[in-house]
Amino acid sequence: MKTPDFKKIPSKEILLESDTCRRWSALLGRLHVSRIIDNVLSRLKSEASKEGIPEEKDLLQGIDDECREIYRIRVIRVINATGIVLHTNMGRSPISPEVWDACKGVNTGYSNLEFNLKTGKRGKRNGILPILVSLLTGSEASMVVNNNAAAVFLVLQALAKGKEVVVSRGEQVQIGGGFRIPEILSLSGARLVEVGTTNITTLEDYKKAFSESTACVLSVHRSNFALRGFTSQPTLSELKSILPPGVFLYMDQGSGVLRGSMKGEIPVESILKQGADLVSFSCDKVLGGPQGGIIAGKANLIRKLETHQLYRVFRPGKTIYSLLEEMLLWRVNGTFSPAEGMPADVPTLMDRAHAVAAAVNSPLLEVVSTECSTGGGSGPDETYPSAGLRIAVKNADSFLTNLRNEPVPVVGYIINGSVYLDLVAVDPHDDALLAETVKRCLGAFS
Ligand SMILES: *Cc1c(COP(=O)(O)O)cnc(C)c1O
């Protein structure tokens, strides 16, 4: 058998200068693409004796495929057609483009993040955040940390370490990927005192649990499940009324519903009004901001948290502060976050669904009413009416995979063997792209 003529293989330098590789170099890094070419070439040389030397175009196709595969691990934009407005696996709340744009200068240049312009000396990080949070919730003071999990940990570590924290058995929950209240508590060095039962916890249960060593009562929002049937627990104001002196009441509220009403949620404003001394919540859930955690409540407690060594570990940088400040400003001025805007206007969603369906123009496609949810640890038991598309393809699983393999991946779901795409969490600007994508996938599919 003839040995293949490896000289016919284009050199790496030539391949790197091809349009395909230059495009990928911008997305993955030139050195990275160069390594990918090495891999493809060495694979080729080992297979060449069997298959002969491939054409340059096949070679580039192989490189292109490998680059595309790796590109899918990058953090890229996707179209969320799951009907879950706050999807923890898809970055929770989108940040509004207006908020994003407004923060550009602060982030791409220098800022007074920790510099007092009046004195010309070192300042505090908070900006006007505590004022904005106070306007929205009535809080005396507030501060920001990297996420709500950090908020819970900081409060317990700074204010309850070595002491007892009383928690109802109905609130010893696990939130999402492994954030467990009992474990966080034990890591913080506080001691968990469990009271009541899963479904019933009474004021008496709490009273019996108080001791010399009690630091606080912790109440945790059941963010991702609902307790129904024969259940009861005291309100926060009832709890407040029986607290011994020096014991504080802390609620891990989670969702970041600040005021007004939302099914299945107690707003932060109401929690503070009922007498909670501290409350914490995520910034990227219902609030609609970047990842962060806000702790709000009594000024003397917030001061202790801000001066604790651990705060240094948990404090965010300028990107988060600037985005949060801007986002809260929009909330103060009356705009809603995507989740606060629920329930969505169904006729509008229906119109959009019809327009997408018309653009795709396939007998497999049907406009349908759907049910959506806020998700992301809010209103766990609530659904809202929505609209979208049902696609009656033969193999729903592989159609979903094809949608995910698109340059801008589309994420949908399956019910009874049909693919569903819900429009509630799809940006209307993406409707045309969605239609195009579905059409292309259907074309490749049939
Ligand atoms: C979401 C949630 C958390 C965790 O918040 P992160 O911001 O994701 O760290 C903790 N407690 C409750 C009640 C939650 O809903």
C-alpha cells in the first residue's frame, strides 16, 4: 500500500488564515483554534493510511465542527421558550438593555465606587443603594453581597455564631442546587434549634425553644415548593411579639418581591412592617437585576454586618453596584421587571404566536394556549396563562436537540410527545429569529 502524501495537507499556518479559522479565532482564541487544528491534523494523519488525504474543504469542515462543539460551552445567548420567566439555568432575570447601557461608562472607566468625592478620601461602597431600597421597602438600612446565599451565611456567621438559631421544621428547605438551610447554618457556626413539625408550627413551639443562647429566629421562604392542606404557622408579627430581648427576627425572603402583591410571595416591605429585624433576598430573581443579595433592616445590625471581616469576602464589585443602583432607580420610577409584569397580556402573546407560526408556515405547527410560571424561587405553586407554539414532530427529543444546536439555541419543552415553545420569556425582538430557527430545524427534520 502506498504511504499517503502528507505534504498535500495544507500547513497549519495556511489553515489558520482561512476564513473559517479566523472567524473562530475571534470567538475561541487563535491559540485555541491552533490547538484544535493540531488535533484534527494528527487524527487525520493516523487515519490517512485508511482513508487517503482529505480535501482542504473537508479538513476545514472537521475543524469547523470541532470549534462549533467547543463554542457551545461558552456562555452564549439563548432563546428561552420554556415558559419559565426566571430560569436558574439560564441566568435568571435578564437585565434590561436600558439599565445595561446606562452602566457602561462606570464600568469601562474609573468610578467613585469606594471614593468619597466630597472629602477626596476613601469612601463607602453603597452609593445611593440604601436610599433606593428604603424608598421601595421602608428599610432603615441595607447592604449588598454576592448573592442571597452569601447574605444568609453572613447574617448567621456575624450575628449568631456559637449561639442558637430557631427554625421551624416546615422551613428547613433546600433551595435549588444544594443550598440547604441546616447545612448553611452549621457551616456558619450557629446551632440549629428545630421547632414544630413539617406542617404545623405554633407560637408555643417557638416560646419553648428560646433560651439564654438564642440569637435569632430565622424564617425561610418556601421558594420552590408549597405546603398545603392541614398547615399553620405564626405570622411574622406574632413571632415578633414573643421575642425575648436581644433576639432578632430574620427572614430569608428569597425572591426579591419588594412591595405590592404577587401570588405566593410576601413582599419585603410587608416583612419589615411586620417587625422583622433583617430580611434578605436575591437581586436576580423577581427584582430583575444582576446576581446579588440584599440584606435590609435595622441599622445597628447592618452596621455589624458591614464591619465584619467576612463582608470583605462577599462584597460585589462595580459592575454589580452600578447595575443594581440603575435597576432600582427604574423600579422607584415605576417600571416593572419581567417577572413583576406577570400575568402577561395573553392576547399580545397570541398575536406574536400567530405571527411566528405564519412565518414558519408548516402544517406541523399550531398556536396554543400554554401555562407559564415565574420560576427562580418565586410563586412555586402558581402558573399563569400564556401562549406559544405546539410542534407535532415525530421525534420530539431530537427536534429539541436540533433547536439547541442552532447558532442562537432555542430551549423549549415537551408535553405528550409534542414540542412546545412558550413566548412569555421570549424577547419580542427575537420572534423573527425564533421563526427562522424553527423553520430551518423543521426543514432539516422532515
Ligand atoms: C433563591 C434563594 C436563596 C439563594 O439565593 P441566591 O441568590 O441564589 O444565592 C436562598 N434562600 C431563598 C429562600 C431563596 O429563594
